[in-house]
Amino acid sequence: MPDRSFLDWPFFEPGHAAHATALDGWMAGFGAIDHADTDAACRDLVARLGADGWLMPTAADPADPQPLDVRTLCLSRETLARHDGLADFAFAMQGLGTGALSLFGSDDQRAEWLPLTRTGKAISAFALTEPRSGSDVANSTMTATEDGHHYLLDGEKTWISNGGIADVYTLFARTGEGPGAKGLSAFVLPADTPGLEIAERLDTIAPHPLATLRFSGCRVPKSAMIGAPGQGFKIAMSVLDVFRTTVAAAALGFARRALDEALARVTSREVQGEKLAELQMVQAHIAEMALRVDAAALLVYRAAWTKDQGAPRVSREAAMAKLYATDEAQKVIDAAVQLHGGDGVRSGQTVERLYREIRALRIYEGASDVQKVIIARAALSEAAT
């Protein structure tokens, strides 16, 4: 039985525990998810999550926009990830893909897209990464050139989640108001906009819909710009400031599932006439896994709670949560594989799937080394004041 005691922590309000419990029950009755066709699986997941109301927290209500509840987002991702990585992916991208609209979109932009993404009737994507600028967003080279009442988009985006199945993209391009980070702007555009093509589909060790997008004279109206010209970097960082913590929550969900699988294994498997759980070395593994899970949870929900209390930025807290939760989840899952012996590396086993799922979380939305830079700069800045 998964540990639920953390829902009583003072980080949460009663509605948070009720949401997590209800979503957990919904996923328990969801049925098997076909990982052989990730496009179809993600379309189905978005549709069913939306139809039953679980996507509502991913974006602001256009009729009554309120700050995103980061604790609800994190609890959702942790719960979904514990059940299935694709379920977490489908949920997360609805939020990340429309985060810029929730935080900075015009009334018309929000009214057009958010009712669709919140109900699962449209799939969203966040197009930031480029072939030559991954974590170094300020050096993005994709251009948006003014052309009367329009902009012409030219360039490439790569490693774009939901690329190829999304109905709407939020993307970032250089409009030239200044050098580096000062010259980027954000746009929203439908996937069927002429000049946008799927250049390549990308395969990974844990399959998800991923693609490289190519823009060739892609013409969008000026009304497609999110916020003001030159605000793109600020918008991207504000979105990541919210959703980076949720990546940590997904890693926490993977780690909790790995710990549950390990506990089931060692309490049922016998070696030389005694349960694995009776061996001190096995107990040491379990102790370390449990410690890592709880420590990660504290960092995740501290960051989420801090943002929900109105902090304008939580870059330091989010970086700590993402760095620790993703790195430690990797260790927890590796220990679970070890405790399963040969079964741990058999294709189709839960811990084998978790082993493949966790690795990407230490890279996307800011690699672990980037998080260390953010944390160090924050500490040095505080020391200088």
C-alpha cells in the first residue's frame, strides 16, 4: 500500500489530499496503457483525463483566471507517474504547453485555447529547445521577422514533447529588441499553420511523442504574440519556475513506485529459507530508499507551497527540488532493480520501465548541472548581501 502519510503535512490543505486520493482511485481503474503506440496512447490519455476533469488544474480558467495551484499540479504528477509514465507525460504537457497563456496570455488567447486544453479537446506543446541551444535559451536563433501585420517564423525547434500530435504550440523566437535574452518573444500558433512541418520524429529509451519542428516562412498574425515584444525569455523562465517543481514531483512518483515494488519483492522472495527482508544488507537498501523518497518529497512540496504562498519566483527552491528528486529517484530505482535481481532487467517489468523513464527527467527542463549553477548563484548572491 503506497505511503499516504505525507498528505497530512502542513504544506497541504484538505482539498489537496482529496484530489490526490480521487485521482489515485481513477488511475487504479483506468486499465492498461498501450506503450507500443505512444501517439495513440497520449491522445487517449489527454481525452480521458480531460473528459473527467483532471486537466482543469493545468491552466487558468479564462473566465476567472487565478494563479496556478502548484501543489495540485505536483500531486497530480506524482500520482500519475506512480501509476504510469505516459499518464504523467500527457497531463504535464497540457500544463507546460499552455503555461505561457495562463501566466501572460491575452484574454482572447486564453479564451480561444484554454477551454480546449483543459477539457482534453486540444493537445498542447512547449517549443523552446533548439539544435544549438538546449539549456542556453538566451542563445536561441529561431527568428520572427516583422512583415506588416504579421511575423514570419524561420528556424528549428527540437526535442519538442507532443511534437507531431499537438494541436497548438507555444514557441519562442528572436524578434531582435536586444541582444541575447532581451531579444526573444513568445508566440502561440495552431499546429496546422502553413510553413510549420514535422522534420523528424525522435525515439528515446522511454518512448514519448517527440519531434523536431521546422519553420519556413511560417506566417502568424501579430496577435499571436504572447505578452510584449522582447518578453520571451521572461515568459519562458516564469513558466519553468512553475513547472520545474512538477518535474521533481514526477520523479518522486517514480521513486515511490520503485520503493513499493522493492518492498513487495523483499517481503515475498525467499533466499536460503528466509525472506530477503530479513537480510541486513537488504534492510540497508530499503532504509536508504525510504530516506531519499521522504527527503525529495519535503523539497518538492516546500517549493510548491512557497510558490502557492505568492512568492514571485522560486528558482532556488525549484532547482533544489528538481536536482535532488530526479537524482535520488535514479538511485532509488537502481536499488529496486538490484533487489529484483535478473527480473529487474527483464523487458516489461515495472522496475525496468521505471529505470528507463527516470533518466530523461535529469535532463529536460534544465539538466542537473544547470540546477547546480542556479542553486550556487542563489547562495552566492545571498552571501553577498
